[in-house]
Amino acid sequence: MIPSKFDYHAPKTLKKALSLIGEHGDNAKVLAGGHSLIPLMKLRFAAPDVVIDLGQVGGLSAIRVSKGGVIHIGAMSTHYAVESTRSLKSKCPILPETASVIGDAQVRNRGTIGGSLVHADPAADWPATILALDAELELNSANGSRTVAAGDFFVDFLTTDIQPGELLTEIRIAVPGDRSGGAYEKMHQSASGFALAGVAAQITLDESGNCASAGIGITGVAAVPYRASAAEGALVGSPLTEEAIAGAAGKAIDGVDTDDLQSDHHASGEYRAHLAKVFAARAIAKAVERAG
């Protein structure tokens, strides 16, 4: 099918982009990589009057690590840029690892981390890792900026905390400390590469080899990606034996209402819940190995 008619804008500055977003409001859609928006427009599931293309806006695709130990990722950074940035491979390897299993090469070269997070597909990969790393997201509008914790960003099916007129501009993550390791594991849907269940684990050990802190994010299982707080709590302060990891992984869906489990022709909610526990065990074990 062919999209309905729309006006097209390609601003070159963030100020102009925010002005256009504020001016057109709900009548406009923002175009990042386009892998979600364009198919929806072609099927006329989305029919915006205005499309605002961020591709020429400067400063939204930078990736850097500050002297203060904070990773800054511009929202327009492509998955491939995250996958291939050397500083991320050394400072926070779970980020390139997650990027490397998104879709295929064409998707990774065009799709953006910000676009994925804002679209908030419940089967997308990035939310799990962003949650596990306890990231912060910077939102800008013509009236100023604000910062939202990853745990508060995803609020419902395909819905985030972004307010009218706002634009996600940057993701910030504290560089993991010494004796830290991370891993992302998923069961992918064979045609799209989306996660039937995906688990990101970021583990830090204390000097005795026990778990000092744990972040576990899960995607693909429920209508909203979430942190497996019960699993995290079962790990912290404990020696990370096989039994402890298995016990924690068994709590991967604690607190998730069974009515919120995703169920479709690819997998039932019950199967996704099972996969969450299996891949939580794998991700935690791999993160612990890397931390050690």
C-alpha cells in the first residue's frame, strides 16, 4: 500500500526539530531510523499529517564516555554504531552485545537506539539492557529538558513516559565498576529477530566473590519490559553458585500478572514465562563468569 499524503520536514538543528514537534503536536510523527514508522504508514495504521525527519539534526548520534565515568549515547545512534564503538566494547560490553543481535545487518545500519526505545515494542531488545543498566533518558522539549529513569520510562504497551512536545535525545549509563559483567540472552522469532523472551543481566561482585549488585531486565514476555526485582534480590549478598543462580532465575516472572503475559501465534504466555526463567539463568551465569 501507499502512505496517505503528509508534509515532510528535515530540520538541521535540535531547536528547529523541537519547534516543529511543538507546533504540530499529535498531527506529527518523528522519523528516526524508520523501521517501525514507515511500515505502519505504508499499511495506513499510522497516517500523520506531518513527518519530522531527524536524520540531519546534528549532535544526536554521538557516542562518548565522559571523564566522570558516564556513557552518553545519542538517541539517533544506529544499532551498528553501538555495536562497533570500541569504547563501549571495553567499558560496557553488554551494549554492543545487545546491538549485535538486533534484526539483520540492514536493520542495524538504519535502526536507532532512540527510535527503538520510544516505539517501546514489547519484544524489542534494547529495553531489557537499558533496564538492567539502570540507564537515564534525557527528554527535551521547547520548554526545557528532564531526565527519566529507565524503570519509569516504559509505562504500557507501546507507550512511554514521553509527553507531548518531547523528544528523546540521549541515553546515559554509569560505566560499570570493577568486577562487573553483563550478558544479553534471548530466544528470537526466526522471521523478525524480535525476542520471544530476552534477558539482560548486569552483575557486580564484591571482593569475596559474592553478588554486590544485580540488574536484570526482561523483554518479550509481558506487555511492558520490566526489571526482575525478585530475581535481583535473590542474588544480592549471596555466593553465586549454580543453585543460587537457578533459584534467582526461577523468580524471573515474579510480580508479573498472568494476564499481562504476551501470547500470540509465535508463543503462548506460558511458554514465554518458561523462556524467561531459562534465559535468565543463562544471562546471569554468563554475566557472573565475565565479572569474575
